[in-house]
Amino acid sequence: METDHAVVTGDARELELPADSVDLVVTSPPYPMIEMWDDVFAALDPAIADALAAEEGQRAFEAMHDVLDAVWQQLDRVLVDGGIAAINVGDATRTLDRFRQYPNASEITSRMVEHGFDPLPDIVWRKPGNSAAKFMGSGMVPPNAYPTLEHESILLFRNGSRRSFPPGDENRYESAYFWEERNRWFSDLWEMTGTSQNLDAGLRERSGAFPVEVPLRLIRMFSVYGDTVLDPFWGTGTTTLAAILAGRGSVGYERDADLRAAFDDRFEGLPDRSRERARARLERHREWVTDRQDSGEELGYENDHYETPVRTKQERTLRLYAVESVAETTGGYTVTHAPIENIG
């Protein structure tokens, strides 16, 4: 199996993609009213810099979302009917004229609905910090302390009706997840820490990457092998890396050419890492099977490829793939994937 991965140095407000060319959108845009993104938004709309300088928080907030909205309004055209858009965003707390929270998640939801998308149940991604002092505000006396903001939202939207497949579609059934993975992944609460990357200080200040496990889960949940995943706010390419690990194609848009240039370093040792991830996934399933059998439970089906019991009929043809090779192309990369064979 081969997948193609295009990386465009350009502005996602002007997506040059054919209609219905994308099967899934997974992205994490710059968060409005988070100070590290002020310069990015101000460069795109000088009125934002004016609003911030005047400490007019609501005006700055709305103008920042106007910038993002120019991207959201294009997704209906490029996303297939039934395709899912997964948008990771956090609310912001900030003091300008006064301290307040800026509700980025609800603002994006409202705008996506205006563009015709149907909101689906979202996921709370909780990122617990290490500090024991988990509050903001005034110490031990009421009423002017506030809960610490330690979560983000993964907003989910469907473009039109449910996506259709031919009966018994091979890609779809090979792309199945294990029963116990389904129960964990489709929970409305994920607890994961953030991530660090090997970037120099200047690039790190311009990137707010999520851990690869976030887009990897979303891609496995809402697409099938060979699908194309779009990230219009590509950053350091975490969504593309996840798409490669998951056996999907990808397209990324990124305005910052320096972030694009840093991506090649993420290929080091990728085939080995990909195989280890696939093997670990299978091993976790086998441990789950052992626990079920030790408790006296009988699983009714057998996976065709890995000689392991599974809970449901839909898991029988589930198959895992790993990266075999990566070749650079004019506009990105071509990746060859090989199926993981039975592991002892």
C-alpha cells in the first residue's frame, strides 16, 4: 500500500484543493486570545493589533475568529459528503480591561454550524499539570479565585449525511479497531499530557503541537486505509506524521516555511517506530484477551491475520500496517506501507 503526503507552504484561507478531495480534517489552529499567537493573528489582520493595544478583548476575539473562519468556510467544499472535521482548540483566559475567559470552542462551533456542518458529541482532552496549586486568583479567601483551565476540546463535525461505503468494503474492515480500543477512544474524556519537540527556541515559540497520539486516534476513528487527511494549520506536521503511521494520505498547509523545513527530522527511524507501535497495539489486545479469558469470558470470533480471539465479527479482518519506506517527492512524500504479519 502506498500513500501520498503533500505539504503546501501557503495560506489555508486559499485552499487550492479540488472539491470532495479530502476524507477527514484533523487540525489544531492557533488559539485566539492566547498571547503566543497574537503576532500571527495581527500579521493577518492589523485591526487585531489595534484591538489588543486598546485592551478591547471582545473585539480582538471576534476578529481573530474571523481569520479562522476564512478557513472553516472552505471545508464544506473540499470535504467529502459524510466526512468528519476534528478541530482541537482550547479556551483562553486573559486580562485586558479585566480578567475573563474567551470561549474559543463555542465560537468555532457556532461558525461551523453556520457553514452547514452538524456538530457531533465532542471530546474533552484533559492535560493535568504537575502543580499542586490548581487555581487562579486570590489564595484562601472567597470569592475571587478561579478553577485552573487544564483541558481543551476536540470538536467534531460531520459534513452532510453519514459517509457510505460499498457492502463489505475491504479497506473499511481492515481499518477496524479492537473492541476495547473503541471503548477507550470513543470516551468523551481523554487524559494525556502535552508534547515537546526537538525544535530550536525560535521555532518552538511559533509551534503549539499536540502529541501524535491525538491525531492518530482521530484518524483511526474517522477514516479508513488510503483516505486523505487535511490539516490546514500544519505547524510541525504532527497530523501528517499520524496519517503516515495510520496508513492514510495527507495534505498540509503551513505559512511558516521554517516549520516545514524542520519536518524531515521526524522521519528518523520511522519504519522501526511504526512497527513497534503496531506490535504494541497487538500486544495490548492480547493482554486484554488474556484478562477476559482468565475471568471466564469466551470471545466468539478469531482474527484472520493474527490468530487472536476478538469480541465482534467486525474485528475478524482487522489488519495492522507499518511504514516500510519514505521517499521525498516534489511536493511532499510517498510512503510505502507493509502489513504486519502474525506476531508470536
